Amino acid sequence: MSSSVAAIHAGFKQLGISDDADRRALYERVTGKARLTLMKPPEQEAVVTELRRLGFQPAARRQDGRKKLTGKYAKKLQALWIAAWNLGVARDRDDKAMLAFVKRQTGIDHTRFLVYPDDAAKAIEGLKAWLAREAGVGFGNTNGYEWLASDGAKIAWAQWKILQPGADLVVRKGFDDEAARLAGISIAWLADLRPSHWQAVMNALGERVRARKAAE
């Protein structure tokens, strides 16, 4: 099935157009043809354009082609789930696994239905508690260190402790230089690292953590 045909079916479903006669009428109005199988790709695209005009909103997709999750709290939950993956706590990075966790915590099937702060807190705090328990992530605690203000820094430090058992927060032997190298920048202080830098650090350390745990 082509992407245009799939979008047309999704558009009809989203707009509640289920009657075959109504669909054929739209086809004929836009292209002069009553069936999708008679249309060339540009004509099918024209039908998609008309459905969008009528209010159809195709699901956004990532660069890898997968649908993006939607909802007010989706981005935060995805970030925490990827952190779980990079800490070797979650065995499956896929969104379906994260949605299953959300449902267990809240009874809600999808992030797009997660609209109330109390429900979102059950999922977010549940994930944080899991990461704190299984990987030692110190959420909400900077220990007086400015660079630990972001969740990304806390997760990266937890990864480092997995890779370097006994690592000391005061000395941080090798951690500062490695974090800067993985972030691809030269820094004077860890506090100079931005969230995007910590993301690069977490992803790189995540590969090492998963390899280490797979070998155990």
C-alpha cells in the first residue's frame, strides 16, 4: 500500500467518513475518478490534500519514518524511557514498551490521552522511581553541584557509576574529560554542558552500558 493510499484511509477514519458513497463522491469531485485503483499517484496526493483541507491531520513522523507520539507529556516520557534504555534498565527502546509502562501506571492507553497532571505524574514519577531504584539515578538531588541540575547530567553520572563501580562524585576521575569529549566540545566546567550535550553523552555511554550488561 502506498503512503498516499494509507493516508487516505487514515483521513477517512479520522474524519468519520465511513460510507462508500461519500468516499466515491469525494474521489470524483477531486479527480473525476470513483476508485483509488484508477488514480495515478498525483491524483491520490490530491485526495490527501483535500482531506487535509477538511481537517485531517496526519500523524507526525520521525526521521526514521515511525510515528511521533503525541500529547502534552509525550516528550518527557519518551526522554525518560530512552534514559531507561541507555541505563540498561529497559530492554526495549520502542514506544510500544513505554506505552505499556504508562498503561500499567495510569490505566491510560496512549500519551495522547494523558491530559491531566495527576495521571501524568503517576507515569513520570513511576519511571523516575524505577530508574532511581534500578540504576541509582539521583533525581531531585544535586548534592550541591551546579552541573547536576539537569536530568541528563544525573543520568550520565548514573551510567558512569555502572561503568566505573566506586566512582566518586567529588573526584570524578576521568568523567569530566570523557563527558566533554563525547559532547564534542571543549569546556572549563561541567556546568557548561547544555541538555543537547548531555543527550549525546547519554547515548554514547548507553552503548557501553548495554554492552557491559549483555556480557554479564
